[in-house]
Amino acid sequence: MTELWTLPNGLRVVGDPLNGLRTVSVGIWLHVGSMMETADENGLSHFLEHMAFKGTVTRTTRQIAEETDAIGGQINAFTARDCTCFYTKAIDEDLPTALDLLSDLVLHPRFDPEELEKERGVILEEMAMDEDDPEDLVGEMMAEAQFGELPAGRPIAGTADRVSAYSRETLMDFRAKHYAPGRTVVAISGHYDRALAEQLTARYFGSWKNDTPQDPVVPQKPRTGIRLTKDKEIEQLHLTLGYPGYAYGRDESMELVMLSTIFGGAMSSRLFQRVREELGMAYSIYSYQSAQEGHGTFHIYAGVSPKNAARVLSEIDRQRELLLMGGLTEKEFTEAKKQLRIGYLMGLESPSSRMSALGRRLLILGDVREEDEVLRQIDAVTPEDVMRTAHAVLEAPPCLTAVGNGAEMIVGGAL
């Protein structure tokens, strides 16, 4: 049974006791990501995440690394479109050190000017690396295709021009506006003592004060029918089709996950079996949903030889039509529901996965769900629910992005 408490400053804590373990996973979830940025602020959430590890008022970068290694733990962070998370995993007896380190990163970054310039270079190298990864690049292009100039269409890391220009003062001002206890969740999953956890969260986060208001996240509707291509001298052509989906927390998201499992999200799915196994035209082809605060999307990705691109796109469309016209088989539906249930139950065995699910849900939706509730929701999905979702999602004209040699010429007449 999950445990919830709130500090006087508004910071919420969700605990998930797992007494049969010796490890504990902790995450600090902040309600700030690229969707909370203006066009002139794009990339600042990600820059702040990087700078937290470049020293605090009490620790150098090396001390952060040494103290983490000393407890055998792992400390990392990520920035998403609707949140930023700093997280760690350690032995239960080292929970005090873990929370001390995490709170120091979040609350007391130094923003040393010399370190800032170094990290600016690191981020620019990260961008260059992503540009060299066509699978990542075609996904970023899909965000632009579906959302354009809306916040959800901007790259999480920002652009090279903006990152090169941001000053120390700009970073500090953005942090002061968005890092606030009332918009933060501490999530703990694993073996811990409730009384000690309450004491530690109060010690390390209780004096944090910031009630600066934050603009609400405006729901963003994905566009349809947009095409973006990028010619790149590589062997494969990387393709992504994008459809509107459902926002994080919507009941239909469960139905869309099941639809994805049947259509392209598993080895037994229609797309995998037809395009890879029967036609041998792709090594990697899959579908997935992306659910964010206020919006969601559904994507199909394929990496193919340029000579096979038109055939693969045609086959994807054919499989889409067969699904919409012919519906699901009982076997497909039963196996997809079983896979979803098993995947959820397996995830419950990971404290890190449990911490992530609880922390993000409490941060964005303001509640938590117990295991039995999720399993009942999975069991309640019917074939009619999945087909209703299929028509709502797959009947929209898809966006299409492509990266590869001759992408513009190859994709220009497709679909």
C-alpha cells in the first residue's frame, strides 16, 4: 500500500514500501520540461538538469561522483517534455546519503561560470550525437511535424544557437520561476523506514521556499498530414508515421497500448510478422504510443533500405486498412491483454519502475493508483474498446518523417 504525505511547504512525498528487498529507489520529480518553456527559453530545463551535476554550494563535481560511488549507488537525471527527474538507487541503509545528494543537486547548484561553459560544450556535443543518430533524429522531426511551433514541437535540448547564447543569469532566473516545492514530488520505492523517510525529507526539503506561480500547461492538439524529410548519406531510410493519440492519464491510453501491441508493438504483431518475417524488408519495425501531459501521439517506425521504402509504407497502410475493416481476432486480443498484464506485473518487481510510475503520476495527475486498480482496468478493456480507439487514431491522415539517402525524392509521393 502506497504512503502519501505532504511537507508544510507543499512538497509531496509518495512512498512504496517493499520489505523483501535491500535496495531503495528515489526520484525527485519537478514539474518543468520543454513544454513549460517559451520559444526564447527552449532548452533551459535540459541545461539546468546538466548544470546540477557540475557542483553545488557544498560539493564539487568530483565529490558528487565520489560520494555516489562510495555507497555503490547510481545518480542520474533526465528532462522530458512535461517533467524533470533526478533519481538514484542505493542500499536501504544509504537512504540518508542518497536523499542528501539528490536534494543538494536540486536545491543548491552552484552555476560556476567556468563549469557552465564546459557543460555548454557537452550539451552541444550531445546535440551533434543525436543528429548523427537517424532513429532519434526522425523522432525529433516527428515532434516538429505534429506540433510545429507549439511547445511540444520543440526539441527538449533546445537548439545550438540558443544553448550557445544562454547566460548564467538566464539559467538562474528560469530555475527561480519553475523549481518550487509545491510543484515537486519525492518518490521512494523499496526497503525503507517510514519514520526515517519522513524525517529525512523534512530535513532536506522542509526549508525550501518558493511560491512563484507557474502558467498551466495548455493542451496541444497534434497536426495531421505534415511531411518532413532530411537527406542524409546513410545506408538505411528511417521512417516514422505519426497519428494523434491520448494524453497521459486518459483511460483510452490503456486501449491504445493494447492496439499497439496487436498492430506493431510485439514480435507477434501484424506489422512485425508481415514486414519483417514474411517480406524481409525491415530489421526494425515497431509501433508505440507517447502520452504526455495534455496530449498524446501514436507512432510507427521502420528502418528500411531505400529501395523498399515505398513498398513498406504501402504495406503499413494496407495493414492499417485490414485492421480497421476486419477488426481484431479473438486470439490477438486475448494475447495482447495477457502481454499487457504480464508486462505490468513484471514492472512491479523493479523498485525503479515503481518509483517512476508513482512519481510521474502524482506529479502530473495528482493521484496514485494501487496495483489492483490497474489490473482491473486492464481486465475491463474489451475488443470494442480497442477497435473504437483504432478508428479514432488510425483514421486520421498521418504525419510522415523520413531521414536517409534520397529521403525527399522517395517519400514525396508516398501515401
